[in-house]
Amino acid sequence: MAQLEIEDQLRALMDEDEMLGCLGHELDIDEDEKKDTVLSADAPAFVPSSLLPHVVSVLHPVTYVSHPMKCDLTRLTVGDLRAFAEQHFGVSNFALLLAGQPITRDTTAKAIDLGLGNGSVLVLRPDPLNLSMLLSSQQVTHSPTSGSSASPISGTATPTRIGSFTPVHRGGDSSPEMTPEKITPSSRQTRGDFYDLWCVVMQDFLELARDPNGYKMVITAMEVGMQEHVTRLLQMACTHLIELARTMPGSEVLMGLMAVAGDGPETVNVNGVPLLIEAMLPHVVELANTVPGRKIIQNAVIKYRDEVKVCLYDMVCRNMRCIALDQCGCITVQRMFDFASTPLLKDMVQDAVIKWCSALICDQYGNYVVQHIIKDNKQVSEKVVFSLCRNIIKCATNKFGSNVIEKCLKQGSEKAKAELVASLCDREIIEVLVKDQFGNYVIQTSIEHSPLHLVEVLSNHIVPVVEASPYSYKIESKLHRRLKQTIAGKTPPSMPLFNTPSPRLQRMSNLP
């Protein structure tokens, strides 16, 4: 207790320097406090961070990691700032930015003379590209006691730090008092931390936008910035669109621009087409055939109005063959068809698919595009069947073509089903299909979904050749079941079960 009373008396009688010098060796200081405590070279050693009144942070723009630094601004120097940055970020060649401008490299310069306040954020920029030459002729003229200030950047005033702390000088007090300033919505774009961020984004836009961590800085800049900032980012993104669209972070930046850019006159060309869509048109095939690019096209289709995305649909339809035959491209076409909100846009996609139908039906990816439009519009199946019937054996014995035929039989119009079954009612064709590993599924589906008036005709061609098929049991079972349903009352009961039934089918017909 006696020791504490003595320490209290010392604090009351001694000034700040003497107090810190006397107590620094006696107080137990935590190692973590020592690490986060930064004083200038002439400051007393072993001062606990709890006694330091101010905090300044250093931000790394790529990793977006910030380290707070406890200090006394009246003693803090640029050398202390640089030593702190080297210790926590492991860099040696860098510049420190305040309000978007690099500060001097003079290690003896006082931080408070450069405009730093309590709560200020400095941005660390590695490899400063000899920016120190720009500051070699600049002199610091700010004095905390006189109240006059000059910026460390020639020709400009000390930047206002909205939302942080600014020195307020009262009388002859050698230590300026720090008072917070009020943030208003109209002044958010002039915040010191935003200008720091904006300077970094503008200098290394392409690298940051493609970096897995840096792209978040670009998105933050476009969300916090005003319309003029977004417009500038939009212009840069259009210039480097294809480089951005090749990476997932870059695609996120482009989709973010679509969300915040709006439809003002500065974001569209003279024809009213958004600048991003105009930049996408020459690269539509590469965009549609990659995962990041596909996401960009899908987002554009959802975001923009129908009248401005017609040109995008038109360009995709012109390159339908190259796009629909690709693994990512076939998904792009299906999503564009789903998100087409007007009959005009849907018809554009349908017509382009039907034009290349013969090339898409037997393709491992293109067949999904054909099936997708059949599912949405039964009338389209009639045009697809026309392409199928011209080479029915090739399509029915192909793994992917047989899927398209089955889709037409299951979800096509009645006219399309009738035409397709009629083309199958040929003994030579059926003899090939019942023995094929894919063609037998076409026969089974045609039995289940063929029009009622064609069931008998189809059975007359199947029964004579089905015994030689390794899939005869499945085919005969479905044929027997369908004929049994027909005799039950769906068609006139006078229709014979089959003309020349096989022994196996005869045994099955005698089952209860």
C-alpha cells in the first residue's frame, strides 16, 4: 500500500516524461503490450501500452489485414511507423499512404505533423516504384503549438479525415486533444480510409480484381463510392473484360458492377446498350464456354431489361453450334432459355437450336439443349422429329440420340409421337433396334407412349423379330401390359392381341 501511495504522489508531482521514466522499470509489462507499443527513439523505454493515449492502424491492401498500433502521437515518428510495418507485415520496400497519398520517408519526421490523428489508417503499398523521389523536395511546416499546417504533398492542403480523429489545439497545451468528427451520408465518399482504398484500387485494378483476396477491395470501393467512382471502375472493367472474365474473382467484380452501375447515361452507349454488354459481345463464345464467363452472362440476362439484352441473345444464337456443343455452353443456353421473359427471346433460342438440331441430337452435350426446349414447348418436338426421322436408325442406336427420341415420345405433342412411331413401324428398323443396347429403350418407350391407334401396328412389327433380341423379355412384358390395357376398354376390344405371338408371350398372356 505504501508503494502505491508513493506512485500516486509521483504522478501528481511529476510531468509526463519524468513519470514514465520512473515507473517504466517498476511496472510489470506484458510481452503482448510491448509488441503493440511503439514510441519514437527518444521516448522512455518499457512504457505499458495502457498508458499510451492514441491508436493508429496500418492496413495491407491485398490481404486486407489491419494491425493497430498504440502510440503517443506527439512523439511518434515516420521511422516508428515503418518499423512497425516491417515487424508485422514482413516487408522492407514499401510506401505508407495517408488519404491516398504517400507520406515522406524521412524517419525523423513527426507523424502528427503529417496530419495523422487518433484512429487514422495508413495503407501499406509494397514496391512503391520510387515514390520517395516525389517527396524528396517536400518540407513539413506544421507545428502542433501554432495551429498552422501544410500537407506533406506539395500543392495540397492537409486532407480532412471524416470519421476519424483530428487534432484540436487549445491554448499552450503541447499535447493536442483528439476529438471525433461526425460521419454524414453525403460525405462518405470523402472519408480518408476510402481515399486510401480508392488510390490502391485505381493503381492496381486488374491485379486486385483477379486476386482471390484483392477482389473484395474492388467490390468494397464500388459499394462505398459514389456514381463517378463506379463509372470509372466500369470503364476500366470494360477495357479488361475478357481478362477479368477468365477468373472467378474477376467475374465477381463484373457481377458487382452490374448490380451497382445502374442505367444512367454514363453506363450505356449511344444506342442505349449497357457498356458491359457491349464489351461482352465480341467474346461471347469464350464467355459462354467457361464457368466464370457463364455466370457473367447469366447475371446479365437476369439483371438487364429485355430490350437491351436482345443483342446478347442474338450473338449467342449466331454462335449456337459452338456454344451448345460445349459442356459449359450447353448450360449457358439452357439458362438463357429459362430466363427469357418474353416470347421473342425464347423463339430466338428455339429457332437457333432447331437450325442445328441434326448436329446437336447425337452430341454428348448438345442433346441436353434439344431435350430442354422440347420439355418447355411441345410444338418444338414436331420440328425435332422431322430431323430425327431422316436418320432414325443412327439416332436411335446412339446413346444421346436415343434420349432425345424418348423425350419426344414422353413429352412431345400427339402429332410428333404419331410421326415418330410411324417411322419406327418398319421391320428392318425394328429388327436393328430390338437388338441394340440403346435402340431397345426406344422400342420400349414407343410401346408405352405411342398413340392408341398405332399400338397394334407397332406390335405387328415387333412380335416376329423380338425373340432374337437379348432384351426380348423387357420388350414383350411392356407390349403385353400395353395391349392388356388397350383391351380393357381404351380401344375397341375386337383388336387382336397379336398376329403371331411368340411362345414366351403366349405363356405370359395365360398368366392371371
